[in-house]
Amino acid sequence: MDVDQHWRIIAEQRRAIVELLTTLTPAELDSPSLCDGWRIRDVAAHVALAPQPPGPFGMLREAARARGSFHRLNHDIAVRHADATPDLAADLSAVADSRRLPVVTNYRNIHYDVIVHAQDIARPLGRTITVDPAAAAVAAQRVWTMGWPFWAKRRLADVTLVAEDSPWTVGSGPELRGTTLDLLLLLTGRDVSDLVRRRVSR
């Protein structure tokens, strides 16, 4: 997948989130996402903030406020933005096609990030945001090989992950089978145990 293809998927996923956000009630926006400790509106704010990050001094201030915790920094910035933004759908829509990036990341990370966060928003609400299995496979491979913050290869070292809708497979040992998207969510620490099934290799 080349750079333009990555960005096309990113923009498509952002617009799909926008479309879903326009249908949600305030209570739904305040309900829990798949991302532990994050409301639906917080995840949406996080996605919207990727193309409009704080400057270097702002990041230093936020890092000090979060006492050096990257997870807390991300969470707290997202919560403040969510609470201060009356129309998150419009906020995200305005930057859906942007290729601007925070200095600490790259387009490959934004690619998996927006795919996963779209599911963080949609699934707890019983909604669907579709993802091309080929795009999910690229995202899964990125997460599998990157180490921090998910350490997927270490956590899942004793199993083989087998996608049932794409050629993607990694690991060794008893098989865990599921859609490529479900396996991606598993790699990023989401609870998809009811969707991914184990089959002992013979």
C-alpha cells in the first residue's frame, strides 16, 4: 500500500466516523467506548486532533501536566477537546482530508489508529463502520511489528493469528481465527474474545 492509498483509507474512515457522529445523542456520545476509560466523544476528539496537534511548547506543557505519561497526555487532551467542542462531527469533517501529522508519529500509525478508533466508537453502540480487509491487514501488520505501545508480538507469542477474510497470518502455535479487523482489535488490546475463535493446529 503506497502513501496515497494510506491517506485515502484515513480520509474514508474519518468521514465514516463523521457520518456516525451526526446520528448520536448526547447520551450516546457520553457512553463508554471500547477504549478503556474513554467516552465515545473522547475518542472522536482524539481522531479529530491528529491533524491539528498542539505546537512544541503546547506538547511540553501537556507532557508536564500528564507527568510524562503518554497515555494520560492523549487521554487528557482528548477529554478537554471533547468537552470544549460542541460539534465534534463538524470539527472532524473540517480536517478529514488533512495530511498534517503530529511530530511524534507518521501516516502508517495514523492509518491503524483511525481504523481502530472507528471501531471503538461504532461497536459499543451496535453500529457498523466497514473496513476493507486489505486495509485492515496492512494496519494489523504495522501493529504486529511495531512493539510499543501494544507489544502485540510479545503478548500473543504463543498463538498463530489467521485472518478469515484476507491472506494475513502471523505467529506460531494454536490458531486464533477471525476477521482481519477483529484480529487488529485484538492486537491493540481490545476485548474481542467473543469474535475471535481458537482452533488447535494439527
